[in-house]
Amino acid sequence: MNTLAPASCSRFLVRVVAIIAGLASMLSAGTAFAAVASADAPHLDGAALGLLWGLPFAGILLSIALFPLFAPHFWEHHFGKVSAFWGLAFLVPFALMFGVELTLYSVLHTALLEYIPFIILLFALFTVAGGISLKGTLPGTPLANTVMMAIGTGIASWMGTTGASMLLIRPILQANLWRKKVVHIVVFFIFLVSNIGGSLTPLGDPPLFLGFLKGVEFFWTTTHLFAETVTLALPLLALFFLIDSYYYRKEADVPAPPALKGHLGVEGLVNVVLLAAIVGAVLMSGIWEPGISFSVYHNEIPLQNLVRDVLLVAIALLSLRLTPKTAHESNAFSWGPMLEVAKLFASIFLTIVPVIAILRAGPDGALRSVVALVTDASGAPNNAMYFWLTGALSSFLDNAPTYLVFFNLAGGEANRLMYELPLTLAAISAGAVFMGANTYIGNAPNFMVKAIAESRGVKMPSFFGYMAWSVGVLIPLFLICTVLFFS
């Protein structure tokens, strides 16, 4: 997979800033007549769409799930072409069937209001987190491992599950190099740091940021998923300590853990400050409402969102300029994963357009059977089914588009979901974030952690071997969550 040096990406980001600034300038010139979206904006009637329109969306998700498992070499070199194929498989028939006007409106709506803000946030988090490097090595005792796991779980909601995973997986592997049994450490790391720990803010996991872009308040999940997160995290940490202690005692024939190698410290400390700046920029866009917006072909872009995205790009540039080269080298920092996400999600965000339109049609749409599954006889939402269906699809498909599907299935109105149906929104959010841990393909950091562990000589379980762990450990806890919170 191709990678980019920080310097080349810095030049790229400079161009992004220039483009965004130019766009802001052009847009501001039209505010006198484009302060609100036009009433005659094109409309896609989901009730008129058949299930065939969902094939490109299913195709890209299945490609992401299956190609890395069964054709990894092909996928590594051609994932961009596969993504483009599915994007065109939607765009070309859509333009022929519904015309250029509706197609242009749909593409711009998806790009300007969802895809670009989504990618910019991931860019900023990936860049800043990739510049923080932990120095020194703790001995891999059960207590030290559990403490590192707890820290990773705690910070994942603030630097993203990807950032927290990339920050801590190498130190925890280094601390346990002397031990024979370490597979359980990596498995629980994926459970806690790469997934469950990212449930409390939109920065933690991509599905929650998509919810934020749709209007969900920044701290909504902090308050509404805190109990669920603690209910999962504390038993998992306790179980990990017991399992790790068991293997630790069995390794009596292994030399004692080495003493601390060097003083513990953090390189690239400036990125901790920049991480706080990212939080501030995202919070600003949710609190500051100047009442100014710009319209691009019927699509309204609030000023605060434009300012947020420019700030995030500037923070990423600043991180690249200020981070010591040795910090990037010790983290094996590269742009490959970020480029893969950008290319794949371009297709995902496009192909999901007709699926969301069908879901918005409710019982009048082609997915009425899915609507029936998540509603009872009176039409009220079945929160347990929302939790498990969102979670089941998030386990095998990407959890971000899965979240969007069920968010829209529940009505797609953030204020109504937050204040009238909070348990439904909590069930969707929890299912998307928590159950991404069920398989290697449920969340992007899972595969990244697996790959890093294998590069360090850890023989990780197969796809189904990992699922034996998740079914045995996570599913009972998810059942408890269902009874306590969603039934």
C-alpha cells in the first residue's frame, strides 16, 4: 500500500486549506441570496426505489469485509479501483434514471455535509495521535497490563479508538515480549481500547461523529452511554486481570520480567495540546451558532462547520510541523491507513444515498420488513432489536454506515431521537460502537492492531478463532446490557 511522508501530506493539506478558504470566499459572496436552502431543492422519493438500488452499497461493504480475508494481495493494490467501481455502479444509473440535477444535488450534499467533515476529523485525529510516542517499557505484569488497558479505554473517547490503539499497542506488546502467552492481551485490547472505550464522545468512534454531524449534541453519548460503557468495561478489565494472572503464574519457567527500560515519558508532547485543540474545535461547532450559512446548489453549510473544518486542517498542519521525526518513526507512522479510509468511504457515502432514502420512506419503502423488525405492534421502537441489529451488522460490515442506516431508520431527526427517543438513539449508538469488537472487520483499528501484533511475532487467532473469544466473552455482557438498558 502506498504511503505518504509527513512533508508531502503537509503540502497536500496546505492545498486543502487554500481550497476551503477559496470556497468560503466564493460562498460568502452569495450570502445575500443564499442564507438558507432553497425551497425547490431536488427531492429523492425513497418509496419509489426498489432494493436493487442498495446493491452498490452492499457491494462496497461486502468488498471491505471479504477481500482482505480471501484476496489480501489484490485488495492491497486495488482497493481504490474497487471503491470507484461501486461508486460508479450507483452514480451512472442514478444520473440516467433521475437526471443530472438530482444527482449533482445528492453528490454535493453527501460530500459537503458528511464526507468531507468526516474525513477532515479523521485526518486531524490520525495526524495528532500519530505524533504522540510513549517512551520507556513497563514490565508486563498483570497489574501493569490492566492499568495500560484501563488508560487506553479511558482516552479512546478523546483521541479516537484508532489513535488510542496506535498509541498503546506497541508499548503493551513491548512490555510483554518476555512472555509466551500474549494473544489474550491483544484480544482484550481490541475489545476495550479499539472499540468500547470510544463510546463517550463523537471523537471516539466514526459512527458517533456521523451522529454529531446529523445534530446529536457532543456530550449526549457521554451522559447517555456512560452506564452502559462502565457495565462493559469494568467486568472486561476484571476478567482480563484474572486471565492474565493465570497465564502469568503458568510462566514460572520464563525469566522474570525485565526492569523498566529507561524513564517513562512522552515524545511529541505538543500533540497532547493539539488534541485538546481538536476537542475545542469540534465543541465550538456544536455550541457557536452565528446564524450564518452558505448555500451550494441548495445545500446549506453553516459557518461554524466551515470554521471547524479549517481549524482541524490547520491543527493537523501544525502537528506535522512541530512533531519530532523520531516520534513518527517510533510509531511507524504512515498515511496508508488514512488514504484507504478516504477512498473507501467516498464510495460508502455515495452508495448509501438510496438506502437512506428507502429507510426514510418507512413502511412505504422497500425495506419495510426491516422497519417491522425494529417496531412493535403499536409502532413504537423496539430498542433491544435496534441494539442487536445495529450491532450484528456492525460486526461484519463497517460500523459507521451501519449507524447511519439505523439512525435514519429511527427517523433521522437528531432532536427527536435525543429528547423523545433517547433509549433508541442510545441503542443504535451502543450497538454500532460496542459490537464492532465482535470481529476483526467490525472496526478499522481491529485489523490494524492485529497486523501490528503479528508483525511482532504474535500468532493471532483466525477470523473465526477471534470470534470464539468475542462470542464467549462479549455476547454474555451484551445480553446483560440488553436486560439492564434496552429491554
